[in-house]
Amino acid sequence: MQQEIWDADTAQRYDTPGTGMFAPDVVGPTVDRLVGLADGGRALEFAIGTGRIAVPLAERGVPVTGIELSPAMIGKLRTKADDATIPVVVGDMATALAPGEYTLVYLVYNTISNLLTQAEQVACFRNAARHLAPGGRFVVELWVPELRKLPPGQQATVWHCEPGYIGLDTYDVLHQHVVSHHFHFDDSRQARLFRSPHRYIWPAELDLMAQLAGFTLESRHADWTGAEFTAGSRSHVSVYRLPAVR
């Protein structure tokens, strides 16, 4: 299913240089934080996509390898960096193995929620641990489910609205699933829709997944700049760490 979603058309539309998730004020703090967390070692990005973070991270001197399920997304990445600069393993981030050992594995922009079962998400943590050296870190950026916005009988929340774009999520609270709907439109009567399914994860559940894989929570902030995580935070950046000695 995920390969069908992240096809050539999606890969072509994914990059929005200078705006949205590609805006300097989004990418810059992310890369700055990851440079520090890599601690002079090698980094592995799960679901590397088109290289939004990997390319500038590699330009900062951090050797980056990726795992990516979508050949189309890798093809877009290859217009920015060759295989010698950023090698990529084609496969599922819950099971695929990249060569070597790393000081940092990271997952950005809610990507762990693309794994649609709890078992797959736990396997993703275990796969991160499998790649890390003792004392290595696994970083997850993830949104907080907005269930408090759902009154009884309502199944959807609008999480973003601006001229030409509406983003809304429909929830299946019984199975902990959500579908994100992205509507792009102009002055005509036509609109373009992109949808992606996810399994949402509460922060406490994420911490338990980490424990099952041998990690402890090192820090949690509301964003990449280190803002305090509170009950009102809409997302978080969580840093998990393996013991220094196994």
C-alpha cells in the first residue's frame, strides 16, 4: 500500500523548495540538532524520502545512509546526491538492514506512523537498535493525536487551513488509525487530493516501544529548537538512547 501511495507522481510533487516542510526555518533547526546528536559519527535515516534532511545533513559533514521503501522517492533523491554521497537501501524501515554501525538513527516528520500496526512500529524500534553502536541514539519526530478536538460523534479534525490548502484527519479511534487528507485547490472548481493512512501513537506508548527495544528516553521537546514539551504541544521530538555498554 505505501509503495502505491509514494509513487512517481507523489515524489514529483513532494519537494517544495523553500516552503512548507522545506522552508529554511523548518530544515535548519532539524539539521542543527541532528548534527549534535550524531556526535561525530555516522547517521542512518529511516524513510529517507527525497533527502529533505539527509542532503543538508551530509553537507554539514555527517555521513548519511538511508532506508527507503519507494523507488520513486529514491529517484528524486538521486537528482540531488549520488549513491556514493548518500547510499540508500531499498526496503521497509522496520526490517531492512543497512551496512555498518551508526551513532544516530532518525525518523522525521511523523514517518513512523506510516507503519500501520503496533507490531511493525515495535519492529522499527528494534531495527534502529540493531543498527546502533552502544550509546547510540534513535530520534523520532511525531505528532500528538488531536483526539481532544473530537466531540462525540465527530470523526474528523481540520489541522491546517490556508489559501489554496486544507488539511484534515479522519480518525478510527477503535483501531488507532487516522487518514490524512490534503486538499489543494485554486479559483477553479477543481481540487487535488492526496491521502495517506497512519497509525497514531501516544507519547507514553512510544516510550514503551522504546523500552522493548532496549532504549531509555533521553529527552523530549516540542520541536527541534528545544522548546518545552507540554500538555498542549501538537508534536514532539523524542531522543532515545541505548546503554553505553551492552
